[in-house]
Amino acid sequence: MGIGGWVSDFVPPCCPACIPVSRPAFPSATCTLHTCPRFAVEKMMPSRKSPVHWPSVWQLVLSVLGILGLWGVAALMLVTTVSAAFSGDTLGATAILLNAAGLGFSGVLLIPSAGYALMRLLGKPFTRHFPLRYLSWIILFFPLVILLGHFASRSVAGGYLFLPVFHILAALIPVIWLLSIGLRGLPTGSQQRSWGVFGIGMVGAPLLSLLSEAAVLLILGMFVFLYLMQDPEILDFFLAAASSPVSPDPEVLIKLVEPYLMRPGTLYLVLVFGALLVPLLEEMFKPIGVWLLAGRGISAAEGFAAGLLSGAGYALFENFTLSAGGGGDGWAMTAAARTGTSLVHMLTTGLVGWALALAWRERRYLRLAGTYLLAILIHGMWNTMVILTAVSGFSTDELPLPDALALVGDVAPFVIAALLIFGLLLLLRLNASFRKSVAEAQTPHAPSPDRAIMPPAVRQPAETADFEKDLHS
């Protein structure tokens, strides 16, 4: 038994400052009352140097690497932007510039994670909290940002000078608003934990998702390539390209592959990848911030909050990168549509985070599996409606949609609106439920009337003096 436990056996708490509440028998806080026996004992105890907090070390290292990596890629993109602008590709230069702005700002958002970890290692943890409820009104500025960004995107100078600022604000405002209503009244842990979970969700989750999706695409591409090689004309094209020192004409390959692209099976393959495989992988990696809290004994409410933070980081990174593709007149529509995608990412990740916490605390693994499938279903349905809405706009007589998919495509916008309403109501309902459970857990329970409550024994001053002499000896 350590000296702390040994001393606590002899010196019981005798004042409110010493009474441990859900703490070990010998609390870390030192009583300041000179008349308290515990104060005299703690004053004589030797101070121990705290060991290195390795989670903070890893958080600091990964945050710094993320900052340097994101800023490095953003700098390279800025150089590419200048090159594209001088070559006359205004649309391409604007898209690259928006990507550079998003990646650069992502690096800025990793600075708090590194700062809190560094302060913890220096023994000066920063404990001040900033309530997100004060930012719930920020959504009122979102339409104005979209409108100003639309006008900026219609001119070359506005696209270069002002659109990156509106691009960052349009990606950031919905995420902050959803966090303000989803985390209201919920325990999120320390600021270091919150920023760490958000940061790893913003950088680590997209990286793992991208690598896994690229691997799946590579495997599917191999099967598609083997299937296309059954066509003699395509086989002859690749054989000629392999034996000729001159690069083949890509237009010839497009004409050869175009009949296969017009087949309904191609669209079904796209749906399988986008509506099944992508949600399957992303819902596994998006809660990476929650996975790193395994073994911490987090509650269900903390798991849900950590999932929201990790999903918010993922959604924000996607908003920065995917919205940049519509750098021209399509920027406003793309940026506004990303609001719904942010809600889906944060809601599904919060659900999986809640299920992970329950599985770790109460061994509810079946609920974890069911919640994971529910997250895949919500995400897959959203992706299906978005894909069919986009494909319906390109449907022609030469490339008609199958009747079943055309019917779903006609009602897809209404399904998307219903999913948005359902997701927002579910987020509010979950927040209210978790706030209620947190309040009940913090409410002290009345003692049973048939139970006698004995006050803690207080050592008399004479006994305390004898004990201090023994401890000195």
C-alpha cells in the first residue's frame, strides 16, 4: 500500500475540504485549514514528481505533424494556383486556391490541440471552457455568406481575393451551429480532449477513409479491367499502346469504353460503391476520436459528445475540399448542399460514439452492431439520393436511367429534405435525452430511511499529535 493510502487509514477527513467525493481515500487537493489533522500530515509528506503523460506527448507530436503537413500541401497548392492563373485556367486556379485555403485553415484548427497538450506537459493545464451555446446564433449569417460568396465567384478578382474567405466561413458556420445544439449541456471532458478528438477526426479519419476507399477502388478497377479486356477492340488498343513508343490517343479509348458506361450495370456499380462500401468504411473510421478514448471509462453521453466532435472534424475537412470543386458559378450550390452532409456525418458518428461507450462500459456489443448498421443505413440512403439526383440531371435518350432508378430519382429531392428534418430532430432529441441522464446522474439520491448514517470519526487533537510524532520518527 502506498503512503497516501497508509496515511488516509490513520488520518480521516474532518472538514469539507478533505471529504473525497468519488475520489480515492487520499485526495490530491490539499486542505488549507491549519486546524485539520490532514493538513499537518500532508505538509510533512514528500512531493512526488509526476511522470510524463504519454497521451499528451502523442497528441502534441501528431498535431504538429498535421499542422506542418497541411501547411506544406497548402503552400504547394498556392504555387500551382499561380501557375494555373498565368496559363489562363481561371476556374482551375480558383478551385486549387479554395483547396489551399481550406487545408491551411485546417492546420490553424490543429493549433489548440497542440497548445493544450504542450501546456499539460509543462504542468500548466488550461481549464477555461467556452460554451458553444453562445455561437448558436451564427447560423443566421450563413445565407449572407453564401450570397456574398456567389457574387464573388462570378468575377476573377472576387474569386481570387474574397471567395477563399467566404469558402472557409461557409464550411465552418454549419458545423459550429450543429455542435452548439448537439453538445449543449453535455460533458465533453477537458479542452485538451475536445480539441484532440476534433483534430484527429479532421485529419486522421479522412486520411484513413481515403486510403481504404482507394484500396477498394483499386480492387474494383482490377475486376472492371479484366471484364473490359474481353472486348477484342479494347484489348488490341492496350496491346498497341504497350508496344508503341507514342502515347495513345485517350479519345479513342473513351469511344471504346463509352458503350459500357451507358449500361445500367455501371450505375448500379457506382451505387454499390457510393451507397454501401463508402458508408461501410467511413462509419468505421469517422469515430477515430472515440476509439482513442477506449479504456477511459467514458459515459454514454461522453461517447455521443466525442462522436459529434470527431464527426464535426471529418465533415469540416470534407467541406473544405469537396466544396472547392465548384469554384465557379456552382460554388454557392455546392457549399449550401454540404450543410446536409455535415449533419449526416456528425449524427451518425455521434450514434456510433454512443454505442461504443455503452459497449465498453456495459458490454452491449449487439447494440453497437445495430447502431453501426443504422449509421450505414442513414449514410447510404443519403448518398443514394444525392447520386440519383445528380445522375437524373444528366439522363438523356442515349443514356436513360432504369425505370426504377428514374422513379427514385424523381422523388430524391423530397427524400433528402425529409432526411434533413429527421436528422435535425433526432439530434435535438438525443441531446435532450443525454442532458436528462446527465442531470439525473448528478442529482444526489436521498438516503434510505432504514439506514443509519454515521458521521466520520474525528481523531482527537491528542491522538493527532501522537501520530505526528510517530510519523516524524
